[in-house]
Amino acid sequence: MQAFITALQLLTRIPLRIPRYDPDSQAKVAGYAVLFYPVVGLLIGGLLALLLGLLQLIGQSEAYLLHGALLITCWVIISGALHLDGLADSADAWLGGFGDRERTLAIMKDPCAGPAGVTAIIVILLVKFAALSELTRTLWPALLVIPVLARLQVVLLFLTTAYVRPGGMGASATDFLPRKTAWAWLLLIAMAVIAFIDTGWMLIVAMGLVFVVLRAIMQQRLGGTTGDTAGALIEITEAVLLCLIVLST
């Protein structure tokens, strides 16, 4: 329960208070919290699906543009724009880092957003909005599964990639993540998506391709990952999977 609450507090803006632990316990909780990232994704997807259902009940079901705008707004509010911030920081760092690892990491720590970061946010929100607006009443299964798969990417990332900033929750998450349980969790979710979603196999393949490409980019520049690049991975995965569902229907 402590690990679930930690994951919920980290990945959403749902107001929760977590008791303070000693450093050793806090590190272990951070590691186990990673297992609950997909569960938090399911909660986010459930809230979005519920919002869509309410919109279709109280208004015109053909108001696709408005539904898309309200869904993307709610999506950003629930997550507190946390992953968008990571995307913006990563875009600024990759453009301004000029291939240098230390410069890239330094730019990521800068709280100010540059033109690359702002552009990245605009593009990703525009793509998501367009995809959400195109989807019909059958959208709710997509709204449930896409946030799950996007956060499952972070589980896979922390399993396979070094965290390059020493100390902090990210380093603790990779150090104390129960690896056997995490691999089993990955396999179970992937099998469930393939079994219960018509286009599930395509979603898993696309998710894997996004992961391989972005992880290779992280490895080449940083030799690992950071919290910002993990957030960028979530945002890009969500956008790609939304587009895939639209194009395949």
C-alpha cells in the first residue's frame, strides 16, 4: 500500500500525504512503487473513460473536437504535466547539449523551458488532441490501455537502463526494483493486452519499437536514463499508440 500511494503521488496530482520513512525504507518503497506505475496508468485511463462517458451522456456525441479538447485537458491535469515537463526538458537538452553528455544533463536541470521544449509540448498535445478527436464511442478501451502501456515502458526502462543521476528517487527505484516480479508483471500485462484488445498485438509491437528507438538515443547521449527522459518516453508512447489506434480503425 505504501508503494502504491508513492506511485500515485508521484505520477498524478491526486492529493495524498505519505508518511516519512527512514532513508533505507524510503529507497525500498521507491523501488516497489515502480511496479504500480501501470496500475496508476489504469486509474488515469479509467478517469478519462468515465469523463468520456459523461460527455456523451450529457451532450451531443458528435462533438468530437470538444470531447478531444476536454479529454486532453483532463489528462494533463491528472498528471500535473509531469511527463510534459520531462519531454520539454529532454527536447531542450538534446538540442542545446550539442552531443555533450554533461551539458545535456545540466540543461535538463534548468527549470526554464526553451524553444525546443515549448515546441515539443505543442506538437505532442496537438497530436494527442487530433487523435482523441478522431476516435469514436469505442474509445474507452483505448483510454484504459494506453496510459497503462506508457507507464509500463518506465518499468522496462528501469529494468534495462542505468539511472545516470546518483541519489534521489530515480536511483532508488532502479536499485531496489524487484526485478523478477517486474519481468513477470511486464509479461502478464502484455499477454492481457494481446488477449483482450483486438489490436493488442499492434500496440505491443509499437510500444516495443518506441522503447528500442528512444532507449538507444538515451544510451548514445547519456549512457542511461533520467526522470526527464522517462517522462518523455511516456508522452511519446501515448501519442504513438493513440495515432496507431486511429489509423488502424
